[in-house]
Amino acid sequence: MDDAIEHYRQNLAIAREIGDRRGEGNALGNLGLAYAALGRVDDAIEHYRQQLVIAREIGDRRGEGNALGNLGLAYADLGRVDDAIEHYRQWLVIAREIGDRRGEGNALGNLGLAYADLGRVDDAIEHYRQNLAIAREIGDRRGEGSALGNLGNAYAALGRLDDAIEHYRQRLAIAREIGDRRGEGNALGNLGSAYAALGRLDDAIEHYRQRLVIALEIGDRRGEANGSWNLAVALVKRDRHTKAIPFAERSLAYFEEIGHPCAKADRETLAKWRTQIG
């Protein structure tokens, strides 16, 4: 990523030297994306803002929409959901104005996620449905899968588990069709959680195991940790503590490594499980 940043900085310097405002805006946007990938969200926002100014100055409506969307994502990362929604709405207006159906779908999906963060699940579902319709219209299978997964999460939040499972299954089928291993793993994990909520522990365990295999295969450490912990919980509910402990330990090691707030509670839970063995 450091090499990418250096490359984008060189692009930015050249664009400014030759007066290429569009190139300058693109370089600023790419720098913002690189900083966002590194978790340097404030730096990302600063570069997106500069990109936005240039896009508006030169009348680049697509660039303006992209900058607004990226700003929305950055604000969402900071927990500033109202700011995220405002930027997503502006992006949506521009996408519709210029006929950017993919951008429109993405803006709708991100608005759905933001409303879900606020607990406005019905609003989230409405935006996910619109996102899904556009993805199907333009043949965006990856976008269709994401919309189905988000709808599944929303139905699960409402306790409509049968609806959630149906949408997760469709999401899983698409992920396998297009070779989206990360999406496949997420769908399997969500199916496991839905089955666990229904008390179908054997089904939950099977899906968590498959989710864990994929996480290990693609090097998704967070997915591995989440899958391991969920699998451990399901095994404990089956009174299979001895088998659960190694999975819980694997998960805890990761969350302690990254300093996740859940680590303390997970450590206490693991200690409790250990006392229940035998």
C-alpha cells in the first residue's frame, strides 16, 4: 500500500504541474481510497474533500458522485451515520441524474446499511429492495448477492428467520456461481446464525464449519475468528465443550491481537466453559 500511495502522489504532482484538473481529482480520490484501506480515515476524508471540490469545479458529475459516495463510506467508518446518509443521498441524486444505474444501486445499498445502523430496519429493507431490483436489471450478480445478503440480515433483525434463510440461500448460490469465496463464507456464516436462532444446532454447526474452511482458504482472519467463535458457541450448546475450546481459543487469540472490545468478555466466557468440562 505504501508503494501505491507513492505512485498516486507522483500522479498528483504531475497532474498539478500540467494543469490536468481531472487527473488531479482522480489522484486525490485514489489516495483517499489507499488511506481508507490503511484505516487512516481522516486522511482519506481530506483527500475525498479535495477531489469533490475539483469535480464540482470542472463539472465532473460522475467524479462528484464517486467522491460523495466515498465520503459517505468514510463517515460511516467513523460512526457518523447521519453525515454518511447525507452524502449517500447526494450521490444518489447525481447517479440518477446522469443515468449511472450501478452507482444508483450502490448508493441505495449504502443508504440501507446506514438506516440499519440506526435501527430503521424497514427503511433499510426498502432501500435494499431497490438496490436488488437495479442489480438484477443491469446483470450485476455481485451486487445482487450483496443486496440479498443485506436483506437477509434485515429480516433476521426483525426475527423473520425463514425469510432471512431464503435470502441467504439465494446469496450463497450467487456467490458460488461467480466464485466469490468471501461472499460464500459470509452467507454460510449467516445461515449458521439463522439456524442457531431457530435451535437447529446441527445445521448451524455444519454451516459454521463450511464458513471456517473458506475463511482459512482465503486468509480471512476476521472471518476465521467469527466462524470459530460461532462454532464454539454452537458446540457448547450441544454440550460438546472439549471440542469447542480449541475453536474459542483460536478466535480469542485474534481478537486479543487486534485489541477488539469483545476480547475481555470472550476470555471470561472461555474460562467458564473450561470449568464445565468433565
